[in-house]
Amino acid sequence: MQNLMLEKKGQARIDSKISYLIGALIVVVLATALAPTMFEEIDGLQNSTGVPSWVPTVLFVIVGAGLVFIIWRVFGN
């Protein structure tokens, strides 16, 4: 009886870890798929009129750090 309870407890841990890893994989795939588009749009700001020269640089840093922190957070710090 005790072995059966331990097996169920171990299986529940494995199931939650697999769900956790699948969720993390989805976030990483989405981030890598969307990052080029975001950075291209920011790069397009450099050629726009009326945009201060520092804005694209700051946005590159903000978007890059945001992607890193999202992935970092998904993997549990």
C-alpha cells in the first residue's frame, strides 16, 4: 500500500515537471520567433523623422532585457 502511494506521489512530481518544461519551451519558442520582428520594428525607428536618436537604443535594451527576464522567470529564476 505504501509503495503504491509513493509511486503516485513520484508520478505527480514528474507530471508537474513535464508540464513546467513544456510551458517553458513554448515561451522560449515564442520569444525567439517574435524577437526578430520586434527588433526590426525598433530598427525602423532609426530612419523615422521626429524620433530622437536615443529612443531606438533605449528600446533595444528594454526589449532585450524583457525577453531575457521573461525566459529567466519561466525557468524559475
